[in-house]
Amino acid sequence: MNSPLLRLQAVSKSFGGLAAVQGVSLDLPAGSVSALIGPNGAGKTTLFALISGFIVPDSGRIAFDGSDITGTPPHVMARRGMTRTFQIVQPFAAQTVRENIAVGAHLRHARRSDALEEAELVAQRVGLAPQLDKPAGDLTVAGRKRLELARALATQPRLLLLDEVLAGLNPQEVAEMLPVVRSLADGGVTVLMIEHVMQAVMHLASHVWVLAQGQLIAAGTPVEVTREPAVVEAYLGHGTAARLAAKGDA
Amino acid sequence: MKGTLSPRRDLLQVVIFLLAVGMVAAFAKSGVVLNFTMMALYGCLMAQSWNLLGGYGGQFSFGHALFFGTGAYVQAIAQLQWGLNPWIALPLAVGIAAAVGLFVGALSFRYGLKGSYFALVTLAFAEVFRILALSVPFTGAGVGLMVPLREGAANMQFADRRGYVLLVLGLVGMGLLLTTWLRHSRFGAWLQAVRDNEDAARAIGVNAFRVKLGAIGLSGALMGAAGAFYVQVFQYIDPGIAYGPHTSVEALVAAIVGGLGTLWGPILGAIVLHLLADLTRNLFGALPGINMIIYGVVLILIVMFSPRGLLGIGQSVRRLWKRESGRE
Amino acid sequence: MFAFGILFPAILNGLTTGAVYALVALGLTLIYGVLHIINFAHGAALMMALYGVYFLKQALGLDPYLALLPMVAVMFVGGYALQRLVINRASHGKDENILLVTLGLSIVLENVALLAFKSDTRTIETPYTLATVTVGPAMIAVPKLVAFGGALLAAAALIAIVRFTDLGRAIRAVAREKQGARLVGIDVDHVYAMSFGIGLATLGAAACFLLPAYYVNPQVGNGFVLVAFTIVVLGGMGSFAGALVGGLLIGVVESLGGLWFGESLGQVGIFLLFIAVLLFRPQGLFGAKA
């Protein structure tokens, strides 16, 4: 893979004097599962919003598959093959699971019957088939997360931005969700996930970026990154890395 | 709970409804029944219009009279000043009302107006048009416009109420077909997605702006048809009737009372409201403003006790029955 | 058209009218700022208050300015009850429901008034109705001058309550962070009802100042509702200073607009301004950016 599927160059965004994202650059190779981690308030979701077009960066460029997409609106991005999910799940509560997923499928299918059929297939892929005719509002948190995933999947994305898809799930539910995410990548979808659940990051991601206070402070494999002192400091506070190292020596 | 997956059931219901009412129109002898049917259907048309934008689109307009009045004035002016036949004026009235909808929608949605802000803007626009109509000579200013009596089907004026009933039934039928199409089409899926969660919809490829614009255009068209119909029946229009709050309120309350976002909600709501209004008129005589009081009270009660409207109550009852008979 | 002798009285008249507009808008902005609802029933409530003042004068011979205290009290209690018993119950927590309920209330109130009082326009006669005061080239009606002063006083009182009393502190807390306020033991429902009550109480005061210089009929609320909304949005939702300045500004705009374009078109100007503000600067002149 020569050119990256997604390339960010010095992307920055401030809100009223507060720098949410500062000069972030990264190259995301196609076909990978990567993770974006960092302490709360680091700017991860803002970065997702910038990439997917919900917010326009103050400076910097974003390229998707070689073309500049800086500032392109979300619905156009979806058509081009990039879809995002939301940290706080947003189901179309009054509609059934099938109808929810069908909205995503309609991006590629104009006919209602085709979209509904596709919705059923996607539901089976993520394990929601038994709930197809339930109102989305009746699903559990885990179910809603799967729905969020399914809806995005129905748009046949090339790049899927998953925002904390495992948040709020108990260990059993996390264990059940991991293979679903893994199967996405196996199906050829490039995945970039914001995650706090380290187990998932270690298991799934081949590449990790660490964001703290709007800046990229580390990049590499999961093992490399979790060992870096700067990353430990970002999560556990100033001086922790040294303290831990000292303990290790003692 | 949404309807079936295929439009067949909806279409069947629509056909049955049209046939049934058509029979009433054809065979009823009583002028009272015919008059009630006509006015109720006219209410259905307005409720359907509001339901399109408010129920399926989730945008609550408090100034729907804007489209009603525009349709009405175009229908009148087209005949009086451009010498057009009313059957030709009708699509013109519908089209221009839709255009006004697109204009208001483009402004409002471009700048992200939602909820109360959108309601306020529609109210303001209706008021602006009302004052303009009051001040400008070619709408007849305060005196209004009168369409001369010239009976004949070719002139869309019917000596027998029957003709009007069939006319408005046709318009309501078109509204029903439009709504059915919406319920089973990509546009409808997109529209309801935007209603339920605009950001999520955008993220999966829905052009929210265009979809909302389409909704307000269609809604404006139906309401404009209602306005044109009014002019044909009553042969008179003035700024107060055209752009005043009465039609805005009637459309809104009927749609909500019946059940937003459903095929039959607007029909049910309009019929119930008209029944109520007639009942009150029989009990208390023709008191000024009594209709509106009823509408207001019903609105408050429905919002308090059954925000999903009468059809919503029906659904709760059905679910209750299913559970009790062990069928859930 | 631009001569000082014509402009000055127009501006002065605009200011006095604007002050009363501001008073009406203050209640609306308080309700929005705290409850985050747009009270569509505000105009109808003003209309009821005007009828209240009217009948107090006709039946009991009570001078409008003396009726201030009872009117404010009655409107406050009415507002408190309305919010606690009707609006709160009907809202189920959803904004759109509140929108519809206040709309419903406004329809009911306006048409009950139509039924009870017919659509006649009524005015009252007081010894000072026709008295005027000369300020330079302008002759200002005394009632309007009193209205101006009264509105400013009432606004000051309102601002003082919110700034300096315990209730005011509770109101500010609830306005900013409802859940947090609840957690520290503030009775949010009570604060909501108090705010709504105060909002309607200002209408009671406004009615007392308005009637001597104005009139009442069942539709009078409509004219005020949209103007009040315009002011609230222009001044910034929830900003008292904004409502005051906005009110005065709108009063002057309306007066000058009426002078140059005729009365009805002058009104159109206000609504177009309203639409423009909603579209291009919804946070208003003084509001914080959303």
C-alpha cells in the first residue's frame, strides 16, 4: 500500500481561544484497524468531527484516498466511502432496527425493497437479526451499539470511524463485540477507532495514535505506545513514568 | 410502530377510503351531510399538509397559513387579473405556494433553524405576508378579492355541493398517495431519519438540507391547494382569512390530535375536530371563536395525556390487548 | 422627513413605546432564560392583564396606576399556577410539547376573551389621558411618559431581584445548570413556577402602564407577541440588558418606520428585522454565542 487511505496534515481547530486540536498529522494505511487513544478531553472526538466533515478545520489539510476533502460535508463523505459513528449512540428511536439500517443502505440502493433486504443482511452480519422488527428505542446499550455499527456498515464504507463503540458495555458484551469489529476489517473495511477499552486496542489495532491536549504525542504499535513515558504521563499524571520506572528497578 | 414493509396495505386502505367517501358524495341526499363531508375533507387536506412537514419531517410550523393564503390569492388573482381558467389556476396556485415553501425553507434550513426558532420564523413570515396583502392594491388590500359567480364544472364552481366534495376528495386522495409514497420511499426514509436524529442521518449519507427542503415544498403545495379550494367554494379571500392564524391552528391541531407521522392521523384528527366543532355549534349556537377554543383545549389535552395523538392511543390499546391475551 | 422637529418627537415617542415593549420582553426573556421555553402565551396573558386593568377601572373605579399592586399579585399567582399545574404537567420534558401547550393556551385565552368581551376595542378615561408634556418640539402624552418611567423602574426591580435575592440566585443556578441545582437541593419545579410567575407579573405592570395610553381588544396580544419575540431574540435570549436596549431600539425603529413608510409597512419592517436576526445572528446583540 503506497498512498495512505487517509492523510491528515497539520490539522488544527480552536473554539473561542481554546485549541481543541493542534497541528495533528497522520497517515492511515488502507485495510488496517487502527486506534486513536488518549485521556478524556484530548480532542479525539473533535478530530473525528473534523475528518468526517461535521466541523471545518481552521488550518491544515485532510485527504481521503488522494483527494482533498477538507471541509467536505458529512453526507458527501459518506457517499465517498467514509462513515462515522457517535460516542453517544443516536438511534432513530421511533423506527425499527430494520428501518434504521435501511437508511444507511439507501445510500447505495434507491429502491425501498432493496434497502430493506440489504438491511436484513447487514443485521445478520452484526448479530442483530433476531431484533430486526424491534423499535430501536427498545434495544439495550449493547444492541444500540451494534445498530450504530450496522447502520454505518450498510453504507458500504471504505473507512469506518468508530467513536467508542465499546463504551458502556460490560466485559461479556465487549468480548462479544470484538469479533464483530474484527470481521469488519476482514471484510476489507479500514477501521479507525477511538477507544478507552485497552483490551480492544491491544487485540485489534495494528497501529495506535495517542492524542493528549489536542496534540499527537505518540504513534506506533500498541505495545510500543503503551510503554512510552509521555503516554503514561498523559494518562496518569506528571512524573508517573519515572516513578514506575524507579519501582521497577527497585 | 411503523406500518408494513410494502405499500400494498396502505394503498388498499386509501382505495377503500376514497371509494367509501366517493359513495357518500354520490348518493347522500342531505345537504348537511354533504357540507360536513366537504368541510371535513378540506380540514383533512390541511392536516395532511402539516403532517408532512411536522409529523414526518419533525419541523413544527406555526405559520402554515403562509402557504394557504398564497395558494388562495394566486387562485383568485389568476382568474381575476390574468383571465385564467380555474383548472389552470389551481396547479399554478399549488406551484407558487410550494415555491414560497422552498424560499422559507431555504432560508431557515440554510441557517440551521429548528424547533421554536423555526416555528417563530414561520409565524413571522405569515404575519409579513398578511400585512403586505393588507397594504398592496393587487391583492385588493383590506377589502379582499371576490371571484364572480359563474357556475359550471368547467369553471370549478358547482351548483351542487357534490361537485366540491368530489374535488376536495380528489385533492385529499392525492395527499394520501403522496404520504403513502413517502412512507415507502427513500426520500421518506431520509426525511424521518433527519427528524429522528439529524447528525446521525448526515453521517450515513443523508443530505439533510435538501430533504427538509423537499418536505416543506410538498407541504406548501398541499396547503396551497387547500387555499385555492377555499377560494373556489367561498369565492372570496382577504388578508385575515388568507394569512391569519385560523388555518395555521386548524392544520396543526388536527395533525397532532390525529397522530403525527401516520397515514391516517391527519384524516382522523380533522374529522374528530370538525365533529366536535359541529357538536358545539349545535349545543351552544354559533358563538364567535368557540371553534378555536375547542381546538386550543383539545391541543392542550392531547399534549398532556396522549402526545402521540388519537392513533397513538389506539396503538397503546392494541399493545395492551396483545399483552393481556398473552400474545406479546 | 428628516427635520429635527419631526424626528425628535418620533424618536421620543418611540422610546416611550419601546420602554413598555421592553417591559413585556423582560418577562419573556426571563422565562426563556430560566425555563428555556418560548412562551407563546405571553401576548394572550398581556391581553388578559389589560382586560383586568380595564375592568378594575370600569367596575371599581380603580385608577390603573393604583391597580399596579393587585395586578402584579394576581398575574404572579396566575403564572405560578399555570406553570405548576398545566405547563409542567403537559411538557413531559419535551420542548416541542411546551411549544404546543403554550400555543394552545394562547388560542384558548384569546378566543375566550373574544367570546366574553366581543371584538370591540375599549379604552379607559382618566383625568390624565389627554394631558401632554412639552419636551422641545415634541408633545408627549403624560401616560406615555409615566409608562416610560414605570417600565424602567420595573426593569430595575426585576434585575435587582435576580441579582441580589436568594430567589434570584436560585433562578440563576437553575438557568445555568438544572441538574446541578437540583443536586444542591434547589426545588427546581418551584423555581420554574416562580420564574413564570414573575414573568407574567411584569405583564401585569406593563398592562397598568399601557392601558391609559393604549387600548384593549382580544387581538391586542398578537401585536405584542411578535414584537416581544423580536426584542428578546434581538437582545439575546435571557439577557435583561438586551431586552431593555432591544425594546427601546424596536420602539424607535417602529416609530421612524411608521413615519417614513406608513404604519402597517413600518410593522413589516419589524418582522423582517426579526427574521433577519433569527437567521443571521440568533444569539442576538448581547447573547452569548450558542
